[in-house]
Amino acid sequence: MSNDSPQVTAARIEAERARARVMQSAHRLQERLSPRTLARGAWEGAKDKGADLAENAVDVVRSRPLSATSVVAAIGLYLAREPLKDLADKMIDGMSSKDRANTRRKKPPEQTETEE
């Protein structure tokens, strides 16, 4: 250094310390905002939230098993509505074809001209 006064030297030392603190803060901030750290935090948060939801669902099912069974059954019927509709249509078509076959076999005897 040159012939600086003690005050200038102290100011330069303090400036260097402040610069080091700023750089350290910038490095910490960069680490916190890195994609890897953000993704890890999001994953941990999602896992925690999922675990909480599952725990709450188990508690609800334990406290109201009949209601939970009804809800699951309703959801199952909703999801299976198309296959159930197709099955019902096939059953109705099968029944109506049997009715048609039975009516063909059991035709009433034709009336003759003499009976009229």
C-alpha cells in the first residue's frame, strides 16, 4: 500500500470485508436458487403433503367406514359406467331377441275361411 492514513487503511479493510460478505451471501443465494435445490425442495414438500393426505384419509375411513365404502362404491360405478351400460344393452338385446324367437314359434293358428 501507499502512504495512506490509518483511516483510509481501515476503510479499505472494512470495504474488503464487506465485499467478502456480499460475495458469501451471493454464493449462498445462488445455492438456494439452483434448480437442483429447488427441485429437491419441491419433491420433499410433495412427499410431505402426500403423506399428510394419506394419513388424513386413513383417519376418515377409520372413523366412518360405511360412508367411505359408499363413496368408493359410487366412484367405482362412475368409472365403470360405460362397461355397465354396454352390459345392460347386451342383456336387453338378448332378452328382446329371445322374445322375438318365442313369438315366432308360438304363432296362433291361422283362421280358415270356413270359420269366419
